[in-house]
Amino acid sequence: MDEIVKIELFGEEFKFKPEKDQTYDPVKIAAHVKEYINEAEGLFQNKTSSKNRMAILLLAAMNLSKDYHELRLKYSDLEKDIENRVSSLLEKIDKTMK
């Protein structure tokens, strides 16, 4: 049976259908997005205006994007480090095999 995930934002319920065969938990992803929105919402005094809602969503998206970018950079550096270490080990193995 196909799963429908629900998330409530600003008093409205939104539903989405996650892709099949994913390795992530879509309910946890929705909860994580809601955390970003709640954090951004806390920065605004008047939470009811539609203008503020858009600003809240934009701020949450920017924060999420910043965190994602930082993780990509971190893991890119890790990947380069691992590649360098593997290359070094392969060179050492090749030298000992000769």
C-alpha cells in the first residue's frame, strides 16, 4: 500500500506521496522540515500574516539549504581525503608487489 505523508504547517495539512524504494523515512523528513519552519517562525512576532508566512518559509528554506551546503562541503573534503589515502595505500602495495 502506498504511503501518504502528512505535515501540518500554519494550521493547514499538506499531504505528499514519497517515492518508492527510498532509503529514508519520509515521516522523519517531514518532521525535520517542520523543525526548520518552527525555528524560523520563532523569529517573527506576528505569525498570522501571509507575508510573514512566506518570509518564514523562505528563511526555513535558506537555513535548510545552508546546512545542506555545509554538509556537502564537509563530505566532499572527507571524500577527497579518503581518495588520497587509498591512492597512497595502492602505491605502497604496488611498490611491495614489484
